[in-house]
Amino acid sequence: MSTAPTMGTLSLAVLHTRYQVLETIRIPVAVIGNMLFPALAMLFFVVPQRVVAGDPVSATAATGQLAMFAVMSTCLFSFGLGAAEDRATPFEPYVRTLPAGPVPRMIGRMFTGAVFALLGLIPLVLIAWLFTDATVTPRQAVLSLLVIVGVALPFLGLGLGIGYSMSPKAAIAVVQVVLFPMAFAGGLFMPPEIFPRWLDAFSQALPSRAGRDLLVQALTGIDPPATSIPVLLGWGVLFAVFAVWAYRRDEGRRFR
Amino acid sequence: MTAPVIEVSHVTRRFGAVVALDDVSLAVQPGELVGMLGPNGAGKTTLLSLVNGLRKPDAGTIRLFGGDPRTPASRVGLGSTPQETGLPPTLRVAEVVDFVARHYPNPRPTARLLEQFGLADLARRQTGGLSGGEKRRLAVALALVGNPALVLLDEPTTGLDVDGRHMLWAALRDYHATGGTIVLTSHYLEEVQALAERVVVIDHGHVLADDALDVVIGRVAVRRVALTLPDAADLVALRDLPGVVDVSEVGNGVNRVELLTADADALVRELVRTDTAFSDLEVRSASLEEAFLALTRKEVAA
């Protein structure tokens, strides 16, 4: 029996993206919740502090930190929890029996995540623009968008690794345990300049801090520590290996 | 001779300490309509999940159209069904069909497929709002949308009413008449009888029987004869009666026994001929489950 060729990866990736976006926007509260948290954090914690909000560099850096948080949170929640939840539905194993490899689905997930992560940044940037003295040049803005995509990749790997290795209940606990301490220690809620020495040193070994420093550099021109890029790359490789390992061993739901 | 559509050789699959499939070998040729029968937990679903590439065997090999089912290219000719509860609830019926269709190079037109499965009026409905029977019909329609050479159906008509079941059977017969290969699992002897040409009986991870429909049906079509005896039952003597495959005591205090037999008529005649005292005679056809248990015990004893 002759084996027909499968459909092109690109057209399948477009198809998966379209349907994942469709599924997500049919539950609008999920989209709104995603957009709200970083914007509210900006409104309550940055805007009232005139020392930060009134200083162009500090205000821009604070916006960058929260943008980093928004992207990290989207990666961990929508990929980590999203993949774990999908695997728990009987439709996901069915989709895996269709003649398509994992790549279109992964690409679909990445684009869907990117679309909603960027949507989540819109209210944050609007608030920063309207209520603080944060400022960027058009060149900095474009560069920052590229940097955001780059620094999101390691967290994408971490999210997928969690999503494909755990049940939804375990994934939500792990995502929360990972996200908030890593955001705090990475200087996403408070600027690392006010950290004690030991915490600052520890912080610089974290991917959240490295991502934050690179993003703040793109936005404000403040030089990051020399370790930022190697630290981010190192975690990136580790998380990518984790994601691939988790996907390969996964056979859908498993019960013992 | 053409190459088999499915070739399973010496496959073993464990889940922890449980052996779901134990050294199973099986081949399905193009155009066959195979029914897989077996009680819950027999290993049918595990076998399908190996053939559709969802799981890997611990030992042995699985070939689908001559290739590894875990590579997407091997699955271009394969159609399978999600579990009825497994449709994405926010997507509309036509959207789900379209999504699946676009994975295949030569899909059936969505509108005609929905028509055939009586779903045309529901095309704009979100799948979360469908009844159980409608979901089941949609699930089976998804198996056929890609114009596959082989479809795997796991309990295709569970939860359907009589009309829904006959509509599905008709659709499957049409598909088979155009040369399609079907492997289906079922709890219902009736369903396997209505559709299958070849029957594979699986239990405890073993293939107990693999033969033409009527041959297998003859083996599992047992009757249950219950009767009350005046004295304590001599189980050994009862077991020697015509066609008896299993004897069990059911009475609490009364000497009531149940016999599973392939030939209830001969059994009753023999009881009468030997002037055996009995009362409350009851004869009914055994359920598929009982038939399997009998068949299984006989295999173990043999």
C-alpha cells in the first residue's frame, strides 16, 4: 500500500494556530485575565510611587520588569498549564493520531501564546504611557519587542516541559511555585538595585533576572551584567532539553 | 497477496505491574472488517492505541501500512475516533470536522459528511451543546473525514439509541463496500454480528479466538441454565452433562446451581432422560460477559 505524503508542516501549523486562537477567544475571561494582571500591578505598585513613576528611566525599567513578568507568566500558564490540561482531555490524544507530527501543534501553541502575551502587554504599555514618565524611542520599542520574544523562549521550554510531564493539578502548583519566587528574585516586582548583596548575586544566576536585564537594556540603555546572555542561554538549553524529554515520554494521560 | 494494513507481531505492553497485552500477534488485510470482542480491561483499547501510534509496545513490533505508526506519514491512511466526551466544547461541529479534514490530502467534503451522519442541521452548534448520541455520531464521522484506507473504532455505538446505531452501521457498511478496512471493538455481540466478518476475542492480554464470525459466535454463544436440586449438588457429575462449560452454585442454603452450556436443549433432555430431580428450571441466553468468562476459564483449564 502506498503511503501518501502528509500535509505541509507550515499549513498545518497555521491550522493549529487558528484553532487554538479560536478556542481561546471563545472563553473571553481567560484572555481578559491574562491582560489584566500586569496592568493592575502597574497601576497599584508603580503609578502611585512618584519617585519611580516620575523618573523616565525608573518608570521605563519598571514597565520592562512587568512586561517580563507578563511574558513569563503567559509562557508558564498557557504552555505549562494549557498543555497539561489539553493532555487531560480525550481530544488531545485523538489529535496525536492524526497524520501530523508534534511540530505544527507546538508552533500553534507558540504563536497562540505570543499573540496573547503581546495582547497582555497593550494595557501595561498604555498605563505606562498615560500615567508615568516612562518613555522609549521608536527604535527602542522595536528592539524591545524582539528582545521580549527572545527572552520568552527559555520560559516556553520550561512551560512545555511542565505541561507535558505533569497532570493539570500538579502543573498549576508547580507553575505558581516557580513563577512567583522566580519573578520576585529576578527583580520583576522590585528593582534589583534595592536588593541586598547576596540576593543580587543569586538573582543574576536566574533566567528571569537575565531576561529582565536584557529587556531593560533594550528599553533604557542601562548595561546588563556580562553574565546575562550566557545565563539565559544556559537555562534555555536546559529547559529545551526538559521540554523535548517530557514530550517524548508522554503518552497522554497515565494512571498507575 | 497484498501487504497487510496492520501487522502486530509478538507485542507485549505493560502498565506498571499489569500486563495489558501479552505476546499478541495479529494481521489485518486490506478490505477486512474485523470485530474485536472482550470484556473491559481485556486489552482491546491498548491494542488500538498501539496501532494508532499513541503508545509504544514494550516488546514486539507494530506496522501500519508497512511503517511505524508513530511517524505521521504512516497515519495518512488512518482514521480514528476521539472518545465521545473528548470534543473541544467551544468549537462548532463544522469547525471540528474541518480541522480534522485539513490534516488529510484528500478529505471528504464536510457538508456531505455531516449530511450522511445526520448532523447537517447541527453544523453551527458548539460541540459542548450536543447530546451524547450526536457527539458519538460526530466522533465516528471524524474517523471517515480523511478518506482513510483503515478506520479504528473503539466502541463506536456505545450510548446510541437504535436509530443512531443503525445510521452508523449503514455508514460503516457503505465505507466498507467501497474497499475500506475497519477494525472495531465492541461490548455488543449484536453489533459485531451485524458488521464484522472476522472476530478476534481478547481477554487478559491474550488472543483467545481469531476466526470467521460464525465460528467464533458458535463458541461464545452459550446459554445459562439454572435449576434447584433437592440434595447437595454433585458438581463433578453436572460438569459432565452435554456441552457444559461452567458450573457454579448460586443458592444461599438452597441447592441452586447455574450451568453454562453450548447446547441447552441437549442438557435439559439429558436431565429429563436420567430422571434427575430438579425444580425452578430457568433457561436464558448468557450475556457476552458470561460467555467470555466461560471461554476464558476453559482456555485456562485446557
